[in-house]
Amino acid sequence: MTASSIPQLNVGLIGGGFMGKAHSLAYAAMPMFFWPAPAIPVRHTIAEVTDDLAAGAAARFGFQHSTGDWRRVIDDPNIHVVDIATPNNSHAEIAIAAAQAGKHILCEKPLAPTVAEAKAMYEAVKAAGVVNMVAFNYRRTPAVALARKYIEEGRIGKVLSFRGTYLQDWSADPSGPLSWRFQKKIAGSGALGDIGTHVVDLARYLVGEISAVNAMMHTYIHERPLQSGGADKLGASDKTAGGPRGAVDVDDEVMTLLRFENGAVGSLEATRNAWGRNNYITFEIHGTEGTIHFNYERRDELRVFFNSDPSDARGLRTVYTGPAHPYGEGLWPIPALGIGYGETKIIEAYDLFTAITTGRPVRPDFEDGYRTELIADAIVRSAQERREVDVESIGAPRETAGV
Ligand code: NAI
Ligand code: SOE
């Protein structure tokens, strides 16, 4: 393939906050890592809530055009891909409009704050036949993809159990501002939707469909200083700390037991109130023939125990991901040079554009996002009703394999 034969696809990015930054970086860097690239993502238009914010975001993130009205992105026939990087309550309206306009879509997680919206989004992309992807990017950490490969190859035998955590501490300080992430009408839920859904995605990716949950949820901090508009300050100590306060109406902590369709059992814990934990996504998977352990704070490493190892060399040991491992051909030439958060987003962009230009399926898609919302909904009901709750079934378990 020659450089001139690589298609150029125009991206309309909606939202210029934390994820606007991460996705812009990924579009710029993807062809530098994966060459020949499946397509060159052109940073065409960025939308923000005002023209001024949009113009600033365009200058910062390298977009050719900007707008204070996301509908102009949808209406622009030159835009091929709509990227939704706004707070959760706007995902459905934008995604459904984008699907109806025939755009391919990348939508940030959680797919939507409610099951009803997630279902409508799934139905809209299915009807439109557009490529769709939900941005659960942690499964694109090479060590996580390697865990998946080992499980598929049977290296740890039949999976018995999954223990997953996502612990952060940015909301542990009660003087942290009441951003959109603490408001049910915008976020849908708290730790559950914001970070617990990442663990649900990993559990589904690595083990399979979740059929039932038994959960507890709790809120520790019931009000916070008001934050007026703007990107989430993610716990930054706010100058308004002594000023007016508003109610937190989402969970700070979720813990649940999990049953998988294939007979495995598991647990999930998520909180943003765990002092000293930053992006502590972990999982440990026990199988009949071995164990796999991962900690995102040491994300170049996968810890493994294989029962097949010689008896004098057994023990949990560390595999450092590199060229021999998933996505290694596009990343850095030596193991342990350091995989970052940005790389997961670059790989996400690579897989999205590969799907658009080759027709190869991409996962997690909106059906995965919808199924994750059904699991989140079961977790909420289980906590409220203090009992085990079945996850609503929307058909046979999905093949967990997929890019
Ligand atoms: P943020 O608060 O940093 O930025 C959101 C931006 O969207 C703000 O600049 C805001 O002005 C803009 N915005 C809001 N409504 C808009 C509208 N109607 N049109 C155009 N712009 C609008 O939020 P952040 O952290 O970037 O989160 C955005 C989404 O990404 C959320 O769904 C969140 O859950 C998800 N996220 C995913 C992460 C991941 O690891 N996959 C990491 C962080 C966030
Ligand atoms: C805040 O908890 C947050 O930004 C989440 O919204 C993201 O999904 C996670 O990847 C990092 O932390």
C-alpha cells in the first residue's frame, strides 16, 4: 500500500475536555504507530458548548474547524466519523442523530446513563448499519489483550473465578467540587457507571457474559461545593470550597458478586474514595491450570502462574509486554519501554479505523455497551433490593472474542 492510497477520513469530535484531549492525541499519533495505517484520521471539526471554547479546543487539539453547536458536525456531509466525548447524558441524543446521518461512531463510556438510552442507541446503529464502538479502552492495554490470548489458548485451563477492582482517590476529599460526575441526571450513577463499568467490560472480555449479581452500593459524601459548568475538575481543591454546596445523588462505592453464564464466579469493587489508589484497575483470574494477575498501575506487566511450568520453576512470574505481544508490532521495539494511557487510545483508534476501512468487526460495540448497562442496572436493583438479581437477557451470550 502506498501512502497516497491510504484513505483520509474526517473526524468530528464533540467535547474538548479530558477525553477530547486523549482522542485528539490518538488521531494524530495512530498512523505514526500503525503503518501502513488503515486510514489517516483527519481532525476536521471539534464542537464545544460555546464558539469560543470550540475555537480554543481546535487550536489546542489541531482541528481545522470548530463550532459551538454539535449539530453542525452531524449535518456536515464531509464528516465520516463522529466521536462523542461529552458527559454521559448527551451520548444518546448525539449518537442517534449521528447514526441517522450515516456517520460511523465512537462513543465514550458508559454508553448511556440509562438502559433505555443505551437500547435506543444500539437500535439506531443497527438500523443505520454504521460502524460503532464504545470506548472501554482498558481492554486495549497490551497486557490485558495478552491475558485474553492466554485464556483463549487454554493456558490457565477453564476459568473458575474473576476478582476485579477499580480504585481511585480523587473523590475522597469532601471539598472536591460537585462536578457532573456526582450528579445522577448527568452521569447516571457514580463509581458504578464511571469506573465500575470498565471492570464489567474487562470481565465480559476475559471471562464471558455475566448472568447475575449480588451487590451493595454506598454514598459517603452527600454534598460538595458547587462547580459551575465546564470540564470536570476531578477532585481538584476548588476555590469555592467555602461557598454554596449541592447534593451528591450517586454512589461512591459499589461491591458486587458476579455469576457468569459459563459457570465462573467473581467479584467487582469500584470506588473513587480509596486514598492512595490512583488508577488501580486490577484483576486476578484463577483457572483449573493457572492464574493471571494484572494491575493497571504496572500496566507493562502481566503476572502469570502456569501449572504446566516445571515443578522447580513454578510461581507467579512477570511477563513484560513488548513486540511479541498483542499490538506489539505497532508500539515500541523493546518490552517495558512503557505503555501509557495514550497508547490504549491510539490502539482504540487503530481498531476503529480498521473496522471502518476493512469491514472487520470491532468490539466493544454498542451492543456490548448496552449489555454493560443491563449489568449496571441489575447491580443497582440488587443493592436496592438486597438480594441476588438476574441480568436481563437480550439473547444468547455473545462470542467474547473480537478485536
Ligand atoms: P470533561 O468534563 O473533562 O469534558 C467534557 C467536555 O464536554 C467539556 O469540555 C464540556 O464543555 C463539553 N461538553 C459538554 N456538553 C457538550 C455538548 N452538548 N456539546 C459539545 N461539548 C460539550 O469530561 P471527560 O472526562 O472528557 O468525560 C467525557 C466522557 O468520556 C464521559 O462520558 C466520561 O465517562 C468518558 N471518559 C472516559 C474515559 C476512559 O478512560 N475511557 C476517561 C475519562 C472520561
Ligand atoms: C474518573 O473516574 C475517570 O476519568 C473515569 O471517568 C475514566 O473512565 C477512567 O478511565 C479514569 O478516571
